[in-house]
Amino acid sequence: MEDPVPPRVREYAEQVVTYVRKALGVTLEYDSDTLPVLDHYLRTVDEAAGGGSQPATIQLVVTTSGAYFGEVVRRRLGGRWELGGKDVEWRIVLPTGLNFAPAGFVAAAIAQADLDDLDSELDAPPRMRPYVQQALQRMGEVSLDDYYSLCGRLDTLEHVHEVLVAVAAKMMGDTPDDEDEPPEPVSDEPSGPVN
């Protein structure tokens, strides 16, 4: 069986495990239990790198932490890596088609803002985008720290993924009529990436 983890992804993810162990004395375990440790580490990166004065250091942390976060998500929800272009453009594609660039999520976590030059949005096949938008709209308000944290992003990914699984099952006729109805799509037109 082919390894689902490309060698560069594996190498980058292991690098951030080493960085965090050296900086904080805690070993990341590729699970949601140690993800708050990575969030803490990312909050210290910009300051440790001289407040953005060392872009190569920030870039390395974004790339390695993105590989690690993508692996946490892939192990929890399934899916595959799509590599191509620059390392920061690598994507995780979940079985529902929901996809994202893990490095973009990491860069946004460090900056505590969406960045113009990196993709930090969720995307899905055009037919599923309205369901993604509705699922996101129905989620409660969160603090800025929670919104940009990788823990918060994982919670969001899990929720939206579950919604899309239910929608797909309903479309295929695999759910009894008495179960909760999936949300009605707001439009069948492609809307681009969703926040």
C-alpha cells in the first residue's frame, strides 16, 4: 500500500515536532490533545523571529507547522495531500471534497489575520459550497484567538465535514426521511472559496 504521506510533508511535520520539543519541552503527538501546544508555539513565533524581521524563519515555521496540522487533520478525518507549486500552497482534500491549505491556516494563526498572499479559506466542490457557507453561518461567534487558532480551525473542519457527509448521504438516498434534513443550498452557482 502506498504511503499517504508524501516524504516532504513527513519531513516538515517531524521538523516542527522537533522545534516544539526544543522550545517548550513537549512532544506533539499528531492529535487534537497536543494541538493547543502548537497553537501556543505559533503565538510566540513572530516575537521570537524579531517581530517579523526574519521572514525566512517565519516561512520555515509556516511550512513545517502547515505540514504537521495537515497531518493531524488527515489522520482524524481522512483525505489526501495535493502537492504542487510552492510548499505553502499544498492542500488537504477531505473525502467530502472540503479542502484547504494548512500553511495558510498556520500563517493566519501567527498573524491573527487573513493574509492576502496566502490562502486561509475553506473550499469545496461547487455543488457543496452553499452547504459549507450555511454550516459556517450557523456556527456561533468566537473570539479572534479561537477563530485563528489551529484548534478552532480543526473544530470548524470537523463540523463542516460532518455536515457535508450528511448532505452527501441525503443526496445518495442513504438516510431515512425522518432524520434531520440537511440545509437547503442557498445557490447552486460557484461562489469561490468560503471563509
